Amino acid sequence: MNEPQVWTLIGVFAAGLFGMITLMSTMFVRIVRTEIGSVRSEIRTEIGSVRGELGSLRSEMQSEFRGMHQRIDRLDSDVNALMKHTFGIQRD
């Protein structure tokens, strides 16, 4: 082969190589974007379920705290009754 044919083949191979690199990088970027999108949707789903669990935990804790406040109020009235009975003292 003479010199112009060699340079033509080099140019064709280089163009093919760059074309293949461009195609593969474009496909890779599309795949990465798709996977990132699916990860985002999964994370949103999990965050939603965690928020639901936290909401139910919050309501459960509030009901338990209400029960504890009632018990403390009852204990306070019992202590007041004992002090009045024993010492004749009444607290405010």
C-alpha cells in the first residue's frame, strides 16, 4: 500500500474508534442516569415509609405521656391526701 492509502485507513480506524467511544460513553451516561433515577425513587419511597413510622411512633408516645401525666396527677393528689391526713398540712 502506498502512503495515501495508509493515512486513509488510519483516518477510518480513528473515526471508527472515536465513534465507538462516543456511542459507548453516551450509552453509559444514559444507563447511569436511569439507575440514579430509580435509586431516587426508592429513597423517596423509603423516606415516606420512615415518615409514616415516625408519625405512628409520635402518636403512640403522646398517648403514653398522657397516661404518665394522669398517673403523676393521681400520685400528687394521693400525696396531698396523706400529708393532710398525717400532718394536717395541705399543699397548693
